[in-house]
Amino acid sequence: MAGLVAGCCKNTHADQKGVLWPLPDDVGDPDLQLMLFPERLQTSLRRIPDCEHIHREMAKSGVTLSLLWSEYCEVCRLSNEIPLKHTQYCNYYRKFAATTKATMHISRKPGEQLEVDWAGQTAAIVDRDTGELFPVYVFVAALSSSQYAYVEGFLSQNQESWITAHVNAFTFFEGVTRILVPDNLKTGVEKPSWYSPVINKTYHEMAEHYGTAVIPARVRKPKDKPSVEGIVGIISTWIIAALRNQTYFSLAELNNAIMQKLREFNSKPFQKKPGSRLSTFLNEERHALQPLPASAYELATWKIATVQFNYHISVDTMHYSVPYEYIKHKVDVRITKGVIEVFFNNHRICSHPRLYGRLGQYATAEDHMPDKHKQFVQWNAERFVLWAQNVGPSTTTVIKAMLSFHRIEQQGYKACMALLKLADKYSLVRLEAACARALSYTPNPSYKNISTILVSGQDTVAVETKISDAKQNGDSQNTHSFTRGAGYYGRNS
């Protein structure tokens, strides 16, 4: 007591509080503390926060302890009560959370994240004919807040099964969370990293379609996705082990049994709190999910292809055109059931309906062709015949013969185009004469026949012989172009 008095006598704080020395004999340490530091005893007079209310509000999206403390201070001001400081306020709630083990809901709000993984234990189906057992891999998805789960079996853990499982899970939940938390498996994450993991391209595309973000769990950190880790163990017992004595002959049959057990699992009451996963989902989390898009995601696969010299790429033995400027460039190809899309440097440069049926088919867009090739495509049988009629009757006959010779009309287009080029080189007059000469040999002359006649000059020989025969016979009225005299056959008159 003497020490406390001595210390106080040297401090002006005692003078400010009106403490007079020497103190009466009946004043003890608690009395002196109240006289010198009355504010320290006023804490018990301050408004105690409602921790149950804090806990319920913290489960809502976007709510923080700082926001709740600000609201608490405003309530205290309106009721003329003294609020606790922020640190004291947080300590009250942390003690409550530690006592009730309610910390799980602090960082996992309704509609915030969905944890996904493959269960370690597998189920099985039996081949009816051989009796062979096929393993069935079980996909598990759990909402972090309500623990509401979705389970489905697949015959593989490949990319298609992984994406299909997510699409079906979103449909089951009738909504999408803001975050997806997968494990670091290859179908989800190509390169694990705490700072910047590389998400699988198809998985990322699926997440973009549904408006969610993929944040993988850290490697060997099961606490990053405790909901699914815990539910996987429960599911292994509640569903997979419960079905071990039943025989299933198809995946659909097994999944029907899994779905029945899943309903029981989600409706099963909690052991340490009221309600069930289903009731918690319906009351607290369903409304917090983001709505589903208008259409479900269509699974797409990607490949890298090189544009060939014929400005086409090959996908599953079918050929699809690409703008000719990209010849010999590598492009990314997105493949779905209905569409083939081609990307260069992340920009889509073209797309085609996917071809099915006879192998080796071509899908060619005219806009992808060089100008010279466009001219070829724009020609058709009617146009070839019209052009031939402007040259002469013999050329017209030859063109019609070329087009009718092939079972498919388009197969004769190349020969007709070649005939056009002969006219450019040798003139229309000589081409008509060459066609007439060729028709005198065969009713179905080929391009090669006519080209040989022009190269050898036989078309000019025929014209000169006709003029000479007309003069020798003195028949001014004979104008038949195919009349030949004896001199034509090398005989002396």
C-alpha cells in the first residue's frame, strides 16, 4: 500500500482525479484503483455483443467483422451505451467461435465455393456376357457451406468424365458457386502452383461458361477443401460400401442406386446441430447460388494442327478450310460434337459444321481461297457451255462431251478450264478448228487430243487442205468444211 501511495504522490494524475494525501486508513487498493482509473472498471458496463447474431451474419456473403463492429457501434450510439473497441469486439467473437467450434462458417459463405474430387474408393459393374468386373470411379462435389453433396459414377477419370460430372452437378444444385476448388489432377490443373496455377484449357472454358473461377487446393493441403475430404470418407461408407453386396450390370443402373442413397445421405439429420444438409441447402444456400446459363456447356476438345498447302486442316480424317494466308502456320482447333473452330493467336479465324459419315470429306469456304481458285469454283456446267457457244459449234460439242463423260459433272471442270487456257494461248479460231479435227476422229475427244492437234498444227493443215480442194474441184458452191480431195490422202490425181 505504501508503495502505491508513494508512486501516486509523484504523479500529477492523482491531483487531476482529486485524490488527497494522506489517504484515510479504510481506503484499500480496489478503492484507490477506482479513484485513479475509473474507466477500467466501466468495461462491464459496456454493451456486450450478441455473438450468435454475429455468427449468423458472418455466414452471409460479403459480411466482415469490421462491418458488424461498425453496425454495433451505431446501435450503441443510438441507445446511449458505450461500445467495445474493435479488438475487444473481435476477441469476444473468437472466444465464442472457439467454444462452439463455429469457425468453419467464417470463411465459407453460402454460394461461395464448391469442392470437387474423385473418391479414393471405387464401385464396380459386371459384364453380363463375360462376368468381368469394370471399376467405376466416383465423383463427389460438396457445397462448402451447407455440405450438400452430389455423387456420380463414371467408367473413366478422363477429361470428358470430369467435365460431364461438373455439368451434371451444377444441374443438380440448380445453380453455380463463385469458386470451384478442385484437387491438382491433370484434367483440372495442368501445372500446380500456389501463386499462378495453370488451369486446363477445357476446364477453364467450362468455368468461364458458368461464370465461376477455379482456385485449386494447395498440394497436400486437405484443409483447403475440408468439406469434400470429409464427405468423401462418409460417402465411401454411406453409399459405396452400402452397395457392395448388390450387382449392377450397367453404369445407369449403378448411378440410379447411387442417387437413391445420395438422397438419404443429404436428408440425414446432423448429429451436432439441427437440420440436415438438404434443409440447410434449401434454407441458407440455394438462393445464394448464381443462376445457370441458358444452355449447358458443350464439351470441347483442343488440338494443334498445321494448315496444309491446300489451305485445309485435318480433324478425324475430315478436311476443313482455313484462310489461305495461314498456310504452314500452326493453329488451335476447338472440337465439339457440332462445330469445328480454328484459332490463331487466341483469335478465331473460321468455323465449320462438323462433318460425319464418309471419310475424307472436305468443307471448303470460298472466302478462304486465293483469287485464282475462286474463279475456278465460280464456274459451272452452264457457264462452260455458254462460253463454248461463243467459240463455235465444235467447241460446244467438245465441252458437252467432257461434262457428260464423267459420272460426277464436277470432275470434268478441270478439263474444261484447261480448254479455256488453250484458247488464250492459240486463239479461239484455232481452238474451234482443233475441236472440229478431234471430232472427226472420236465423238468424245479429250483435252489431250485437242492440245496435241494445236501443238502439231494439224488444225491449220485441215483449213489449208479444205481451201485447196475447193479450188481444184472448181466447186464454188461446196462449202462443207469436212470435204477433202484426193490430195489430202496423198494420192495423185
